[in-house]
Amino acid sequence: MQRDASGDYLGSNAKVFPVLSIEEPEAHLHPAMQYKFLKFLKENSKEKVRQIFITTHSPNITAAVGLDQIICLHRKEDNSLNVAY
């Protein structure tokens, strides 16, 4: 997420696989801070991080992003995986 960081600072792997993964930020953030956090990610992720994955159960987070940005995964009764875009 470092906007002006050099490759030496981030390491060679950061240039090859620029992904940020965040698991359930609602466990640590007040709902108002969840909105601020998403705004920060949107404003600061355009240059270095190409994909951001956030796993969440928070309706605040899902309400703050567009439908095109949500991928929903769940298991069916036969234990197969269902993916909804």
C-alpha cells in the first residue's frame, strides 16, 4: 500500500504479486471506521495493489462497495461450492 515505496523496500515479490488480503475488519473496527477504512483503501490502492480481498460478514462493508465488486461464496447441501458474482 506504500505509494512511493521502491522495489527495494517492498521486495521483489511485491512487484510480481501485488495483492492485499484482509480478514474480517469488522472484528476490530467500529462501523464508522469501516467506512473510513474502505475509503482509504479505494483512494490509496490504485498504484501498487491491483487486487484487494476482504472477507467479511459485515453489512456495513458490503453496503459501502458496489455490486460488481462483491463475490459471494457458499456451500450447497451436497457440499459443492457455489460462486455468485
